[in-house]
Amino acid sequence: MQTFIAKVIILMSLLLGISTNQLFQAVAEDKSSQWQPLPQEGIKRIAFGSCAKQWQYQPIWQAVIDVQPDLFLFLGDAIYADTDGKTAWDVSEKQLRGEWNRLADKPEFQAVKAKIPFMAVWDNHDYGTHNGGAEFPLKEQSKTAFLDFFGEPINSEKRKREGIYDAQIFGNEGQRVQIILLDTRYFKGNFVKDTRTPEEKAKLGIVGKYLANEDPNVTLLGEAQWQWLEEQLKKPAEVRLIASSTQIVADQKGMDEWGNYPHERLKLFDLIQRTGAKGVILLSGNVHFAEISVWNEGNYPLYDFTSSGMTHIEPKYANVANPYRVNHPYIDLNFGLVEINWHNSLGTLVTLKVITAKGETAFAHQIFLEKLTSLNL
């Protein structure tokens, strides 16, 4: 069906004498009303997930609907456009749009889209190149296709700047929740390949193929996004959910993670501390299992809540030692849920839950918001 639709759009563009991009954007604008509008009031239940192969059955969306979140955050690999899970290939813009259409055609996805508002950011496979970054020649075309799919208005500011990072604040003073979505692909500098043998890496418990890039001139977020992030962290909010497609705290797997850019990772931690931003919780995906890690070397504990694997899992990643881990890993299909109880008698309580494909709670971790202000509390 998606191939037929793409052919019709291309034919119409020829007949009308306009570019296919213009027509695709017009279609996207027309479809934007099909997405649920973002909440206009405060929020207290935020679901998130990542890594869903668009060619597979996706029953987990029913479990997402059942928990009735105020918002769902898609943290990347919403489609796998450049691989079948075994082989990677170069994609075209037409292929990218075709795979987005393939996701749009899924009844399971249509059902959740009709009920729950979405915010989204990409990872490598929906960006369009395996573990790629700033060097990707189709990054602007991929950006347009991504924003078209998620119904971004044609006159949106996000369409005018580089990257797809985004932020929103929901709720009134005392119960404000800030959502910050980081773009870890568009500006990302090159990885450093790990040339050690598989046997050597196995002895060290490393499953990935990258080393830390120690070059301070190599960026992950890019200067413009860093400046924007600092501005966002200075805005008033009680709870701040900073979402990244890849893990931020855990840094020992040698795979696609912030640990491959240690200076950028420390820059993020320092920025949170320097701006005085309170109530920060990190959300991440990518690794095909769920866990919670914590960084304890700042003003207050920085929790990195990872949820990944909505259609598939990878036990070997979960089996790598993680000295920052404070809960699990959970190795089965899952999505994450952040619940905020503003009225708990002991203070605002934030509960981090991993939800299974059957809608059950795999594990939960509770944090009093007051603990996310100073290590002295």
C-alpha cells in the first residue's frame, strides 16, 4: 500500500509541476490532525519506548493504551529503514518514506495514535544509517520525512533549524513537567573503531565495536543544540525529563552510547549542575532491554531510566556489567512509564515503572522529588 501511495504522490507532483517534497509536506499537513494534540493541562503519566521493527506485529501498543498515559515519547528506532536486523544498507529518501508509511499502515499503531499524544526523536535506524551521524548525506531529507510523519506543521520552527531536538513544559507552577528531547544523530561526530579482536573484547566484557572518542572537538549534540539546551534548563520546572535515544550514564558496552563521547557526557552533567536545574531524570533507549542506572557525582543523583525493545530484545547487551545499575536488567519486550504523584503525604513521589507487553509491571523504582535537588537532603 505504501509503495502505491508513494507512486501516486510522485505522479501527482509531475502533473502539478511541484516537487515531491512539497506534495509530501502537503499530505503531512493534511494528516497532522490525525495525531492527538499535546496536553493543554498538567501531566502525571508519561510513557516512553524505543526499538520497534515496522514489519513485525506490535501488540505492545495495546498495553500502552491500557495504562492511559498523558503522553508517549518515542525515543528512536520507530522504524528500521536501513537494515533487516542482520544486514545494513544505504537508503534513499523514497525508501525512508516507504518505511514510515509501513508503520502508519499498522492497525496496532493506528490504534495508539488515535488515543495518545506523541512526542518523538530519532535514533540511527529511523535517522536512516546504521550508527550514523553528521556525515549522513540524506539527513535533511530524513528530517523532513520524520517531521512529516509525526504531523509537524509546515511553518514550525523545528523545520527551520538543523536537527529535530524539542522541548515542552506542561502544567502550572508547582506541578510543571518539562520534556526535553535531545537529537543525538544530526550533529554527531565520528566514532572511534575498536580494533581489538573479539576474544580480547570478550575478556573485558565489551560487546560493541567502538572506543571512547577523547577528542574534545568532536561533538555529539552540536553547538547550537548545546546553547538551546542551556536555555531550556534555565526555564522553571519541577520535574525535567531529558530524553536521549542512547544511554547516558551506562558507558561500558562499547556500543552506541554517550560513553563514546566522554567529554560530552561530562558536559551534560556539568550543565545540569551549573544551571541549577532541579528534578532531572534521564530517559533513554536503544539497547533492547530495560534498566535504571544512576550517576552520583553531581548535586543530586541523576537517574537514567532505560526502556528498549518494543518488538525485540538482545540479552548480550544486558549481560554486560554496569556499575551504575540500581535496578534490574529486564530482558523482554517492554516500555517505560513515569508516574508523578504530586499529592503524596511525604512529598512529590516519582515512580519509574517498566511495563511488559502484557501490561504488567516488571519492576518499579520510587524517587521522592525532593531528593533531586541536593545530595544533602
